[in-house]
Amino acid sequence: MNRLTEYMLPPARSVTAENTDALFHFINVTSIILLLGITVAILLFSWKYRRRSEDDVTPVISHNNKLEITWSVIPLILVMIVFGWGFSGYMDLRTAPSDAYEIKVIGKSWLWEFHYETGNVSVNELHVPVDRPVKLVMRSDDVLHSFYVPDYRVKMDVLPNRYTSLWFQATETGESIVFCTEYCGTAHSNMLATVFVHSQEDFETWLETAGSADDDMDPVERGEQLVTQYACATCHSSDGRSLSGPTFQGLWMSERTMVDGEVVIADENYIRESILEPNVRITEGYDPVMPSFAGSLNDRQIDAIIEYIKTLQ
Amino acid sequence: MATTEASNLKKLQVRRFKPEENPEKHYLNQETGIWAWMTTVDHKKIGLMYLASIAFFFFIGGVLALLLRTELLTPAQTFIDADVYNQVFTLHGAIMIFFFLVPSVPAALGNFILPLQLGAKDVAFPRLNLASFYIYVAGALFTLYAIFTGGVDTGWTFYTPYSATTGGNVMMMTFGIFILGFSSILTGVNFITTIHKLRAPGLTWNKLPLNMWGLYATSIIQILATPVLAITLLLLTMERALGIGIFDPNMGGDPVLYQHFFWFYSHPAVYIMIVPGFGIISEVISTFSRKIIFGYWAIALSSLAIAFIGFLVWGHHMFTAGQSSLANMVFSFLTFLVGIPTGIKIFNWLATMYKGSIDMKTPMLYAMIFLFLFTIGGFTGIMLGALAVDIHLHDTYYVVAHFHYVMMGGMVMAFLAGLHYWWPKMFGKMYSEYWAKITAAILFVGFNMTFLPQFVMGSQGMPRRYFNYIDQFQGFHQFSTYGSYVIGVAFVMMFIYLMHSLLRGERAKANPWGSRALEWQVSSPAPLHNFDHTPVIINGPYDYHKPMSEFQLGIAGSHHNGHGHHHDEAASVAETKQEKA
């Protein structure tokens, strides 16, 4: 039975996961015992008391208060144990240690953006130190999302009009997957991210180097990298396929028809505007679903993306 | 002529009215023709029209489900794209819930059986009943229109702000469901009035069939909860059409407020779907165990308790939505409380079978399948009620599996038990027991194949409403899909043997199951006006220790048809005189 419930759960990689798993296990075992009892009773009664003749006479047993109380009180006690256990575990999940390292999370359709205290920004990659409580303060730029890391047994909805938070403390270095679990439209199931758990030194190294090293890169290469890193590619293909947004292939200097009939040329200013204020001009045939990247991408990064798009003819 | 005391403590002259076998005239061959059906105020015909409608919607919803499962065979795109997938799961949910589950037992089976079980000739407001049906049809047409004009991809929950911003005909769809709600409310009003006012002489509250208690509790929820859905959908429409900020934060609204509104209806709504199922199970288990129900009041009152507490647990859908920890604690606590009356029912049903004379006919087989699957649904509900664990399982396939175990394993199995149980009374025909049992077994296997793996992948973290998924879940998804095909095969078989029953089926006896319940004391199919006499009730509906003759009493002299042979039976009731009602 132990192995069954272990099989059912992903690896436990946070300090709070153990308690959640123990409760999961307790409920499973108790339920399976009771279910077996009920199933045996069904099968046994169905066989033992099967109708033998049309004239069978059955006893008159209309009720039994002792029995009624027994099978009300025992389950009541059991569920109260589960309630108390679940609630105390939940309070642990809600109460972040005061020394937690804070990271701001912004959910956008359809990517996760992480802002660190040092000013670093990463997209769809959450970098955290091991053995140290991390608190995520989260908001959404558009619709509801939900931040879920199965390995940590934590989940919290991300809302557009307020901050929500969750905390965890990773117990081992490595990678864990992040899912969006509140339905948010076309690419909901592609709104994934990865948690990279580093040792403290590696984490500090990452903070220092991330986002700076590649300023020296060739702009086209840099642009290509950014398109993947910032999840542009979730909606904009580079091979002509139409996803939730128009393809980048052949975009440069093409004539674009907008939903209001306006025709514009896709030059630098158009692309720049589309990145920073995507809903000002909407290409015909597409929905206004793109989040703004103002504050996420700086001017040099936008230049690089434009350089990359120029190459996709 | 015998004498008995009825509830008003008047002495009534009663005699036995034996149901006529193979009646020449019944409700199906009187008042025939399309126009007569469309304008009928007969609750039985209205019930059948509902039955045809929900069967149609169940078929549509089922086909959509198979499309979803087929798409999920591979981790990436299999044959439809993400937008279509999102629309299909939205429609599957909305159709199955609003057009099949909610009206299935109350409107279809309930309409047919309620007056018969009360000894009434019809519901209290027969015209209102017909109006309810047409309101249902109107709501359905609006929704079908929304489906064909396309693009509703919000999920059946219509969560804001997504539903306020997405393209697609959300307004038409919600308007359809808005209209549908009135059908539900009016049916509830009709049933409550009928149960209060039209019970046969002697049918006191402590002799009311448990199916009636189930429908009574359901009607209360329908009347109290459905208006909230109507208000919510109206607010949603106002927001979309008029730009009034209620739920959309861009206009100063609050999306969590929408969730409160929505679940304030939709949680009680799952009890609208399941509580009448409890009623059916009580009837079927008692009938096929040929034994008095164990814990009549425990079962009756637990239905009312579920109806009441069910109003106070909506917040358990929002444990991760950002509501306060205190609210989460209260909702978690109340959620566990609602589990207790449900458990009590299961134990009482088992105790009813103890020392019974159990005939495992198809309805009973479905009742046993119900007991097993619904118990799993209940236990996994306890799992989801536990706060710490729910944080992990929320919005994963675990929830999907739990919901299907409760709704399909519970409600649909109860519905099928009821359908097979009352089929002879509806159509006067028997179906093939052999094929019915084989189908039930296939359905049971297919159901577990489909939904058991979903518990595992949900626990492992597979989120719901995912078009793409990571490779590690493919095995579970494939197994689940194959299971859904088995379910599909079972329903095709059911359709075939039921059609065969209608066309070539053996004629049903008035009371093929030997039940003591009142609806079985009239001929099959039921007479046009149910009872040609005024039935008189002196025993509980499950008093199998009393002779059948005591369950076929009616006021003497009120029998207009004057079949001479009935008078011969009068003597056999003589011993039942002076019963205290």
C-alpha cells in the first residue's frame, strides 16, 4: 500500500511535501480499507441472500439506532482527523518564513516571468537556491493563471487585480516542472516553466551572469535566443505556421491589414509597438491576447529581436 | 367492503383494485399524434419528451467526450487543434451538466414517476409542467445556436476575466443556460407543490417513498440555487454587452467574486444531480431485496441534510483561488460534514440488503455498480476536502476523475438503474436481461479503465484542460482513451437492446419486480390518468412483510370503469381494517 501511494505521487522535493504525502497516504489507506469492506459486503450479501424462491420471506428490520450512531460517529471522527491534519498542513503552506528570498512572478498569456531582487528577469525559468525558503509574490497581466509545482505540492492562483503568494523550500538541486493549472486559453497547456534549483554559490553566480553575458552576442543570434526565452515562439512561428499570433516568417516590411481596416508596413516601429503595446494594432484574423513586454524587454533586446525577424524572409 | 382510517382520521370505505394486465388502453395509445404530444399536459408524456431530449444531449456530449479522449492519445496535436479542443471540452462540460445531468432524473424520470408514486393523476400544475419543457427546449435551441455559430472556449465554468474577453458566442451560450434555469426552477416549484398537496389519502410524510424525499430535497435546491446562476450569468452578460465592471479587473471588477457566485449555484447543483439518484437507489435496493428499507428516516433526513449543508460548501472549489485562510478552513470543515450523511446512506443501503431476498436484475446490478463507484467518488472527495492535499490536487486530473466517479459512476449509474427499473412502466415492454447485464458489465469495466488512470496521473501532477501534455503521462492517457471507447461500445449496445425492447420486446406485467411501491399497482404502461380510482395508502412503501393486496387499495365506489371482476377481490382486504395511518 505504501508503494502504491508513493507510485501515485511525483518525487517530493520540498520541506512541506512530506506532510502532504503522509496525509494523502493516510486517506488512501483508510479509504481502501473501508471500500474493501463495503465491496465485500456487497458481494457477500448479493450471493448469500440471493433470491431462492419467489416466496422468500424477509425479516422486518426497519432501523437500529445503535448502528446508525456507530456509522455516523466513526466516519465523523475519521474526517475530523483528516480535517485537522489538512488544515495544519495548509497553514504551514500559507505561512512563509520571514527570511524567505522573495521573487516576483508575473503570469501572462502564455508565459511566466520572474523578477529577482537584483533586477534580473527570467522567462519560463525560475532559478532558486536550495535549502532556503523562497517566497513568490505573484500577479497576472491578463486572465487568471495558477502556478503549480507538483514536486513541491504547492499551487496558487495568479490574479490580475491583486497579489497572491506561495512559498517553498527546495530540498535538492535539480529541475522541476511548473504548470499553469487555471485554464487561460489557446496555449494554456504550453504555459510551462522550469524551476532550476542551484546551490547557494551557483545561484549567486547565476544572478550575476544572467542577462548580461549575452549582450556581446551577435544581434541575430541574440534575437533568436530571446524569441525562445521569452516564449514568443509559443504563439509566433518562424516557419510560416499560423498559431495564436501571426508568423514571423515574411513579416518584415510586409503590408499588414489591421482589424479596423488600416494597412501598415511592418517596419521597426510597428514591431516595437507590437511588443510594448500589443493591443494598439491587431492584425486581421487574430485575437487581442498578447501581453505587453514593456518592462520585461529592454531596448537592446527589442533591437535584437527585430534583427532576428529581418532574417526570416 | 373494508374500512380503514386515512391521514385525516376519517374512515374510508376501501376495496382492492388489482391492476389490469395487458391493458387495451394506456397513456401511449390514447391522445396520440404529434400535436397531441406537443400540447400534452400529461406528466408521463412530458417525462418521455424530456427523456428523448436528454438522451439526445447525452449522445452529443458523449461524442464530444470521445473526440477529447482521441485527441489525448498523443502528447502533442493528434487530429484537432488547441482552439477546437478547448471548445470541445467546454461543450462537453456544459452539455452534460446543464442539458443532461441537471434535468435527467428530476425532469425526465421524476416527471414520469412523481405523480404515480404519490397516487395523483398528474402534477399540481400540469400546464406549467409543459411550459417548463418548452423553456428547456428554448434554452437548448439558444445553446445549440451558440455551438454552431461557434467559438465558446471558456470551459463550462465561464471563469472571468477570460470569459469576458475571449471571442466566441459566450453571451448566447450563457443566455441559453439562463433560460434553462427557469425550467429547472419551475419544475422544482411544481414538484414541491405536488408533494405537499396531491398525496393520496393515507400517504403521510412517514410513508412517502424515499424517491419522493430525494426529489423534494432536489426541488428545494433547484428553487433556491438556480436564481443565483441566473443572476451570475446576467451580470456576466451585462459586463460583456454593456461594459459594466463587475468581474473584470480592467473595469474595476473582481474575478474571484464571479467564482463565489458561480459555485454558490454550481456546488448545490451537483446535489441537484446526485440527490434524486439517491432516491432511485433506495427504491431499487428495497424492491430487489424484497425487504423493508433500513433506516427510512436516516435516508430521508440525510437527503435534506445534504441539500442544506450543500449550500454552505461552495468555497471548497476555491482553496487555491486566493480566498482567506479562515474561509478555506470553514469551507473545508463543512465539506467533511456533508460527507457524513452521504456515508450514512451507503451503510443503510447495505443494511437493507442484509438478510434480504436479492434478485440481481439489471436495475439492482446498476445500483450495486453505483454503490461501488459512488463510494470511490466519495472517498476521493474527502481527499480533495483535505486542505493541504487539495493544494496539490486542485485543477488536476484527480479532480476530473473524482467528478466523473461522482457524476457518471454515481449519477449516471443511478439514472440507468432508474431507467431500467421503470422502463416496463413507461413502455409496457421488457428488455433483454441478458444483454442488459452484459452491457452493464462492459460499462463498469470501461468506466474504471477510463477514470482510474486519471486518479494516478492527477496525483502525479497532470493538470486538467490540457491540450498538450508532457510525455510521462502518455501511457495513462492512452489507457484512459481505450476505456472511453469501451464505454462508447456499451452505450451503443444499450441503445440497440432498448430499441429492440420497444419494437419487439416482451409485454411487461403490471408489476414485473414484485414491488410494493404505488407506481407498480397500476397497469403497464400506466393508464392515461394514472389511477381510475383514488388510491388509499395504509402501509409504508417498503413493507414487504405485508400482503400485496394491502397495497392496491382504493376508495370504494370511485371506480368509474366498473370492471366487474374487481369486486371479487374486495373480501381479501377485510382484515386490514382500522389501521392507524
